[in-house]
Amino acid sequence: MNAAISLGVFAIAAAAEIAGCFAFWAWLRLGKSGWWVLPGIAALIVFALLLTRADSLFAGRAYAAYGGVYIAASLVWLMLVERQMPDRWDSIGALLCLVGAGIILLAPRPA
């Protein structure tokens, strides 16, 4: 699996994780029905399964690279779902995280 596929897996995993966590947020912080938890749990299961598909020999390295994608995806969620524009500091921080994720994902490693 190449880096582009891993980034795609990370992006879909981030959407699933954010949706799953938001379901709990909606229930516990926004007063939505407890039924929101069921699709939230399903989304978190999808997230966990997808993350195992990352092209990495070590879970910790996959999680570290995923973290940068998750941060950027969270700001996309902020914009699209919560209708709140990220400020320039959010954007700069996300860019730094994506650069870090790219370094972790693309660094040459001994075979």
C-alpha cells in the first residue's frame, strides 16, 4: 500500500472517528437522544477497523501519522457540520500537523 492510499484510509477513518465522537457529544452535551450512541459506536468500530489498514509495520507509527490527518479533518468538521470557520491559527496548526504526519508516513525506513 502506498502513502496516497494510507492518506485516504486516514481521511475516511478520521471522518468515522469524528462522527462517532460527535454522536456522544450530541447526546451528552447537546441534549440529544441516547439513541445517538448507537450510530456513534458503529462509526467508532469502522474507525478502528480502518486504522488497521494503514501501511505501517507498527501501530504507534500509524497512529502518529493519523493524528495529523485527524486534526485537519476535525477542522473540516468544524467548518462543515458546526458551521464555524477555523481561524488562521487553527489552519497554521493543522498545516504543521499535516507536515509532521507526512514526515512520519513518507520517511525512508530500512526494509
